[in-house]
Amino acid sequence: MNTNYIEELNESQYNAVTYDDGPSLVIAGAGSGKTRVLTYKIAYLLEKENGYNPWNILALTFTNKAAREMKERIGRQVGMKLARYLWMGTFHSVFSRILRAEAHHIGFTSQFTIYDSADSKSLLRSIIKEMGLDEKTYKPGSIQARISNAKNHLVSPAGYAANKEAYEGDAAAKMPAIRDIYSRYWDRCRQAGAMDFDDLLFYTYILFRDFPEVLARYRDQFRYVLVDEYQDTNFAQHSIVLQLTKENQHVCVVGDDAQSIYSFRGADIDNILYFTKVYPNTKVFKLEQNYRSTQTIVCAANSLIKKNERQIRKEVFSEKEKGELIGVFQAYSDVEEGDIVANKIAELRRVNDYSYADFAILYRTNAQSRIFEEALRKRSIPYKIYGGLSFYQRKEIKDVIAYFRLVVNPNDEEAFKRIINYPARGIGDTTVGKIITAATDNSVSLWNVLCEPLSYGLAINKGTHTKLQGFHELIEGFIADQSDKNAYEIGTDIIRQSGIINDVCQDTSPENLSRKENIEELVNGINDFCALRQEEGNPNISLTDFLSEIALLTDQDSDKADDGEKITLMTVHSAKGLEFKNVFVVGLEENLFPSGMVGDSPRALEEERRLFYVAITRAEEHCFLSFAKTRFRYGKMEFGSPSRFLRDIDMHYLQLPHEVGVSRSVDEGAGRFRREIEGGFTRSASSKRTPLGNFSSEQERRPKEQIIAPTVPRNLKKVSSVSNNNTSATSSSQSPIQGISAGQMIEHERFGLGEVVKVEGTGDNAKATIHFKNAGDKQLLLRFARFKIV
Ligand code: ATP
Ligand code: MG
């Protein structure tokens, strides 16, 4: 075996890794090596005598990025040749892959669209309107949450209607039509050939339940199933894991009940407890040593989580150095909080020689990021931000993607509605309303009506008819092109021919400029995607492939390889599983962290406390907590009081404000601070104080909403551009390689040194066969190839 399991694992970890006699559950506190156990266990299963084939192992992680990292790590242990065949990814990405392969069984095509949250909400809004219901009573957001919850519990519309008391609760009297909305929503998604995120789980479950031969195939395929962050799985996920492993019982899950932070998405902390009931022979492993953090951080986190009643009791210890106390900063305003944090980062870097990548600023809500961005920008400190409006959620990108979606799946209702009149082509809301009505009345898709508007009795004049025909022909043209054009070619055709590029280039306003740049970044992203897939041996990348890739990207997945030397800004939720040398947990105020949504619910408060536990336990060497007395929220200045969570931590582990010398806070004094956080937490307590500074001037200091640098799927040098007027986006003339011929030596970005064996084809189709010293023979399309002649 290549891996030295004994040396690199402690005894409990070793036992958990090498146990292969039945189901196992590793339950342990933060930083104790659960993810490490999972990684080593996979390596072990591959390396052991009569071990498993990589394609027989399924590992489910919380983000695609985590899966990638795990695969790389295993690759280093057992060789990439083996590791690349592992099935690894999030529940959603693995199951969408399975669903695409098996779609026909459940009445879908493999081109089904994945509706994001905005799509489902928009569809719900249409349905509520069509049913003549009041949007104030039937709020699309809350209906969406209810439907999502039902799906996560595997409750179909029929099941929902049959057991309405159980699922509707108090809402039954107020919103009797919920079940009808659910039922219509379900049908409409099917009609549109679309699945929402929850459907990816629900339909997988249905597929395995109703098609035993399909289940048998996947059971046979996945001989061992491993799950990270098990505490955040929901009932649907749990049930699918059970479907796959019930027979062979080859399953290992790891988790920490103290880090369960997704109950609002249906995650059930009881799944961990339930696990040993469902798999009665489960061997439970507990890990107690934390390898991530200093003793102080571990003890502080332990003291905090003890305040929760609902938990599996466990002690975690660290043998690392004692470390420094957890610094607490109080600021007069949120802006000052930003300055304090930025100054502290600069100071730590000076003193300790840290890299920027060693810092993370964690906040409860995305809206808090802007203050820190400003403070960091002012000091020219590089940062990367996760969340907020991610690249693929921007309007211009969603517009382009809607075209892609419609071309791949013309029945996609949300994509259809988004672009039928974008760019403006004179098709008004009335006409679209008529199309929707005709489609609903005839149980067909909007596209079906568009194809033959008159046979569906659409009352439209000749002009409108011509416009509809024009749109139809435009899309039909792209659909026809799919068979002989790849994602990149069709993508650029669509951007030009649909008129989108003309629309964003109509003037040089900063908004349009930034929209244009974003579209260019998207094109780069497609180009890069094609190049990467090609390197993996798939030369023909369709638009469907590209859409499948981006539909399930999460905030964390947008991390780019070249983002190394930057501070990370993210919500605590997305920091789960990660670690940083220095962590700042900011905005520790009542009604912010814990969130104001908690109300009187002890359960919700415990979840917030777990979230705070997750935040603190991300830190390896230094952890800082901060709060501001005044904060600009919801368009006005608010006065806050320190979070009760500060009081939950044993004071021995905290360094109070005057000792850390926070500017302007010194006069408050530690005594006062201590009284404040030990005392009452009524919101009015601090609002009586005179705020520092002048509100309007503070408001003026805030620049307009900044546009966050776009994140694209991967780091790529700019090789293409899209601009106005007959522009060709990347063409062969811009290919980095000119005049390449057999016998030449080249150096490839990924494969290293190689010799050109032959060159075939011309223009965009030119390709070279190259013999790489370390990677064998590869055929590369020159247009996408990333190498230089040496
Ligand atoms: P979380 O609950 O935050 O997900 P975790 O339990 O998954 O944490 P890991 O991320 O696996 O913990 O491990 C925390 C850190 O400790 C990692 O940097 C890991 O490499 C290191 N580590 C774990 N076990 C050992 C060990 N036996 N020897 C040295 N380092 C270890
Ligand atoms: Mg982990």
C-alpha cells in the first residue's frame, strides 16, 4: 500500500478507516478529522487486498469543490489514474447525472432543465395569478418553502392533499389552495421538462422505488457509499442512501450533530440518531482530538455548544499550543467594524508573515459583506467573495442562459417567458398571457403554442403572428445547429444573432459595459469548459453539457485556482467544512447573529448557536469576534446590542476590548463591556445612547452598490471577445497556436512536455495528436488547446 495509515491517523481514526465489516458512523466534533477519515477510507478501500474499483465507490459531499479537493487528495495517495473514476460530488450533481441517464423511465428527456430558485418562484407567481389568488395571502416565497419541505420529505401532491392537516398545519384555514398550487406546480414543471433542486432528489427516489431493475443496476454499481456532513442531509437524501445500501450495508457516514445548520432546508439532525436504527449493526466511532485549532479556540467552542440542550454530549480536546485568547472588538458603527477588522488583518500580516489566503471574514448575512469590501479595497487588500449575486444570477447572464435553455429544451417555460420579448421584439405581455392561457387550457407547453398559434385559437393580429414566427424561427435555427456545433459555437451564435450583444452595446454606460464584460466572461467560461472537457477526452461538448455543469454550481464552487492570495469573505453557512488560520466572525449583535428570525423558538436559537459554533471552529490560530453598536440595515440606522452568544462563551477564553486596544472603544472599558454582555439584551438598551457621527454623512460615505468581480467557472486567459457588429468571437485566427507541425515539442498547461505526432483538419476543426511524456497520447482541438511550442 502507498499510504501510511498508521502514521497519518490516530488510533480512532485508523479504526474508522479500516473498518469494513458493515455500516459505520463517525460522529465527532469540529476539526477532529471526519473528512480526513472519509478521504483515507476511500483510499483504503481502493488499496486494500481485494479492494474496490474506484467506479464502485460513491462519495457524497456538501459542495462540488469539496468533492474535487477530496478526489485530488485521494489522487495523491493512490494515483490519479485510479482516483479519477471515483463517483464523487454533491447529492444534487450525482443524482442529476443519474437522472439524465435514466430520464425516459420517469417521463423526462435527458435534456431536462434544472429550475433554480428564482425560476420556481416565478412559476409559482404565475400559477397564483392564474388561479386568481391573492399574492399577499399566498406569498410565492412561503409557498415555495412549503413545497420544498414537502418534497424533502418525499410527499407528492397526492400525498399532500391526502394528509393536509399534517402538512399545512395552521396555514390550512388561511391558505386552503396550497395543495392545488403544489399540484399545478408539479404538473407545470413536468410539462416544461423541468426539475427544481428538490425534484433532483425526489425523482431519484421515485426512479429507484418504481424501477427495481434500475435500482439493482445502481446498487451493483455503488458497492460502497460514503457521506460527509451527514448531519445536514434531509429525509429524501437519507432515503436514497438507504435505497442504495440497504442490501449490502456498505455505507459510512460522518457528521457532527453540533454543526447541523440547514434545518430550514429540511435537514434533520435526527438523521444521525436515526442512522443506527435503520442500520442496526452500525459501528459508531467517536473522534475526540481536534487537529485544527489551538486549545483556547477548542475550549471556547466547547463552552459555547454546551449551552445547547439538544446534542450528543462529546468532549473535544486539542494538543496544539494554548494559543491566544479570542479577541473581541466592539465598534461604534458597522463602518468602523470594517476598519477595525481590516487594520487587524494588516497588523497580523506584518507581525506573523501570514498570506492573505490565511484570513476569512465570516458573517451571518450576505448583505454584511459590502462594508468589509470597502474597508479592504481602501487598503488595497485583495479579497474574494462568495455569495451575494453570484455570476450566474446576474440578469444579463440569466438572459443568455435562458436562450441556451430554450434551445436545449424548448418546453422550458421559465426560459421561454424570460426571452420571448428580450431583446424587445414587440411581443407584449397580453400576447404572452394568451400563450400561457392556451397552453394551460390544452395542457401543452408554451413552445407548442408558439409553433402553431392559430391552431390553438390564439386571438392575435397578423403583425403579432409574424413576430411570433420570427422568434420561433430564430430558436428553431439554433436547435437545428446543435447537431453539428459545439457549445461554444452555438453559444456565440446565440449571443450575436439573438440581438443580446447589440442590446448591451447600445451605449457605453458603465452598467452596459459591465454587462458586456460579464457576457464576455461567460463566453470565456464556455471556451474554457470545452477546453477542459476536451483534455479529458471528450471533444464534442454540447450546450446541454455546459448547462448541466453550471446548473448546480454553488457559491463555494466558484472558487478559482488563481484566487490563492486573497482574503475570503463568506457567510458562516458556506464556511462549513473549511479552515483558515485566522477567522473574524463579525456582526455579533442581537437580531443579526442570532438572527431576528429566531423569535421565541428555542430550537431556532439552538440552530443559530450551532452556526456560531461552526464559525469559531473554522479558526486554526486566531479567532476574533466583533460587533457594532450602530448598523445601517433595511435603509435606516439601527442600534444594536451585543449578541447573547458572546455571553455563552466562557469569559476565560475571551480578550475584552480595552485589552486589545480598539480605537475609540477604550473609553467604554472592559467593565462596562462585561456588564453589557452579561446584562440584559433588550434592544432599546443601546438605542438610548447618542450615536456617534452624523447619519446622513455616514450614508453618503457608502458608494453605490459595487459590482463584484465576476466569477467564471475556471481561470482562463482571455482568448475571446464578443463585441458589437458582426464580431466573431474566438475564432481559429485567435488560436494561441499557429503553424504547428509534426515533430515539434510543446509544453501543455496540464499535461506537460509532449511531441506533436500529427496535425489534421483546418480552421476551427484543426487538431493535433500529441504524445505526452507523462500523460500518454492525446488528441487536442487546436482552437482550445493550451500549450506553447518549446
Ligand atoms: P469539520 O467538522 O469542520 O468538517 P472535520 O472533522 O472534518 O472538521 P478535518 O477537516 O478532516 O476535520 O480535519 C481538520 C484538520 O486536522 C485538517 O487540516 C486535517 O488535515 C487535520 N488532521 C486531522 N486528523 C489528523 C491527524 N491524525 N494528524 C494530523 N492532522 C490531522
Ligand atoms: Mg469535515
